[in-house]
Amino acid sequence: MVAWAIFLLALGISMGLEAAQHLPSRKHLLCSAATDGSVAFWDITSTIRATTDALQRSEGEMRPLGGYSRGQGAAVPAALYIAVLTEPLLPALGTPLLTVMAHSCGVNSLHIQELPEGQFLVASGSDDGSIHVCLLEVTRGGDEAEPGTCLHILEHVARPCTHAAHVTGIRVLRPDLVLSASVDQRLTLWQLSWDSLEELSTTFFHVPDLAELDCWEVAEAGGERRWYCVLCGQGLELLRCAALDTHSKLQSQGAAQ
């Protein structure tokens, strides 16, 4: 099953003060979501190291990538340019460290928020209108010579039928708040606990065929903090939310078709 939605986590898992300053001390994990409803986590540390080594070993004339001129495209070593075209350059990913069957059908949206002490919140939305959120812990395993990575699901919560159509946008705003958007043109703010997802507020937006949702926090004049959300589909729409609490309301700031 081909995964289409990916997030890269560069995890600085401490392995001593000296080693922590160098790339080999970091674990690089890839999170992917697939059309079978699964969310998988891969250790791609060796892949990144192989790429770095290949770039360092490559010698020769610098060629533009994709036929662009040197001033317009990214230049890569000729040896690497040829290797990419003629033979596999990177090692296979192997099997995932952990796979979670989060949904009964395809995953359309995926978001990860890092928490302290090696923990992550992983939220996903599906074709069937459901939302799944899990608390993932990343720890070091194995011995000192070849340290490995261990992943554990500490908590999880799922809610079916959160929307009447595909959930194509999801964001973890805070450890206790999740925002979701759907092709049904509803944007919903959820209170997250490990017992349930409780709806706080819902607003309708005007952009059809929603493809993506993004959010950011802004400190405005007077010190007031607001969240801004942009929805992308057949057009763009910007919404904002005042300081987030159980009475938060989302307000449209206008749409551009």
C-alpha cells in the first residue's frame, strides 16, 4: 500500500553530551499514512546517513538538476546525478517500527505535534469522517554501540462520524485542542481528552473541495494571542480564533475564490 501523506521527525534523543552534537546521535523517523487506514512510523536514520555519505563522496563537475541553468536550478555532483538515474542510491526502508490501524479506510490528513520528553501527538482524519489521535512515546533501545528506537502508544482516542464527508485537514493546536476541516465545509474545534473528543464549536466555510488546512498563532497588539487558520481548496479562506478556551469561536475573515 503506497503511503501518500508523510511527516519527518528529527528526534534528538540524547546519547551523551559529546555525541548529542553530531548527526549520528539523532534519530530520524518518518510517519506515513496510507489508503488502508494505517499510520506507520519508519526509522530512516540509515537512509539519511547514506545520502549524506554519497554527497560527501561525490566528485566531479557540478551539473544543474532537471536541465536548469546553474543560476536557476539546484546543482548536484555529476557522480550523484548519474547514480540516481542508473541505480538505487539509498538503502530500502525495511519494515516500519510501528503501525497503527487508525481508520477503517483511507487517511486524508495527518498532523504531529511534539511534546516534552520524547512524546508526540499524532492526529489523523479519514475518508469515513472519523478522527484518531494517539500519544506516542519515543525512547532509546538496544545497546550503546548500536542504539535503536522504541515506539510506544501510551494513549489513543477515536471518534467516528465527526464530519459528513472526508476529513481533509487536521491540526493539533495544543495538547488539549484539535481542529478539523472537511469537504462538508465545516471547521470544528475539539476538546481532546483520552476519554473522548468533545466538540467545542463549529463554523461553516465557503471554500469547496477542501484540500488542506494550516494554522499559526499570532501575538497581536496589546498582547492578545489569536489563532489564524487558512483553508485551501477551490479558493482560499482565512479564519481566526481568539484566545483558545472552552468558549472559543472561529470567525471568518473573508474568502478568495
